[in-house]
Amino acid sequence: MITRRDVFQAIADPTRRQIIHRISKEPLTMNAVAEAFEISRQAVSKHMQILTECGLVVMRNKGRERFCEARLDQLHEVASWVEQYRKHWESRFEALDIYLTEIQNKNKEDGTC
């Protein structure tokens, strides 16, 4: 059984987020990516495999070297998901603000505050 990884799994790990950040500026070789972290090259390769499976990274051969390129289109899925909840929480906070204002006004009228 093959497990398809999604973009949410990719960004769940801080090391993978750092890798994405680094290669979003410019394509880097595997060695350049690995040198930036205090983990083994094998661990970086596992992270890159997950990022590749999610479609956030593409590996390109250029001569003898393999370059990691960011493909950030997949992050639109995350942005849409976050936006949905941002709107939800903004409306909740607006309702709370209205409620607190009503309580303050009522307390001022009653002279209890």
C-alpha cells in the first residue's frame, strides 16, 4: 500500500519548512541543502523525499549534480485552508468584541463599573 503524502505533512516538520525556505530563493544542490543543517545527509534526503512526494520540490539533474527546486503552487491548498479558518476566527472575535462592548455599556449605565 502506497501512502500519498500531502502538503500538510510536508510543512508539519520545521526542518522541511526551513528546506522549503532555502530553496525557494534559488535551486540548491543536495549537498548545499545538507550543509545548512546539523543532521545527517541521509536525514536531509528523507526530508527531500517527502517534499518531492508532496510536489513541493522537484529534483533536476544538471551535469553531475542534482538541484532541488521549489514548486510552491501546492501551498495554495494550505493558504485556502488557513484563510477559511482566519475568516471564522475573525468573525468570532468580532462577536466577542461586540459582546464585551455591550457589557461595558450596560455596566456604565448601571454604574457598576
